[in-house]
Amino acid sequence: MGEGRTFDGEGIRRRIPPKGAVRTEPDGARRRIVAAMDSIIRECGGERVAVVAHAAVIQTYVSHVLGLERDFVFYPFNAGITSIRAQGERRVIWRLNDVAHLDGMPPGFGGIS
């Protein structure tokens, strides 16, 4: 297994508008999410990387990979795994919202009833 890496967030902090700023671009969030993911892919090319994110980020990036103009809204389960493989500019969804690793957990764990 490769050496672990962490991102200190400096690049992300620079992309966040100052408190109270008004965003006028309707697709600005999507652009920022795609840019952040592309940056991680460039930095860690060829390595396995885990990105932990909220549901909206997952939905937005999956929609981008699928080539959809609008976000594909689905319910990403808590602790669900979505895997996207990347090579160059190509992105492939490998797993979507996989919760098999939660098998045997009590009902309600990970958002599954």
C-alpha cells in the first residue's frame, strides 16, 4: 500500500468566497467541485485516493462524470462508497453508493432501513 497523503486545505480555502459574498454563477459550485477533484487526480495520478465528501458533492461529481447538465439527485447512504476511476481526462464510475461493507449492521446504520 502506498504512502498516505493529506491535503492541508490551502487550495480549497482559496476557492471559498469571503463570508457574506454573493455567488452569481449558477454552476459555480459544480465548477469548484470538478476543479478540486481534477486537482486531486493530477496530484495523485496512478494512486488510490479516498475523498470523503457530503452528499451534494458526490451527486454533483457523479453527474459531471455522467455528462449530465444538471445534478443527478440520488440519496448517497451514510458510509456508502462511490468509486470513480480516472486516467488522463477519462472518468469511469466503478461503484455507485455501495453499502455491501455494512452488511450485518443494525437497521438504520448508514441510512439503510
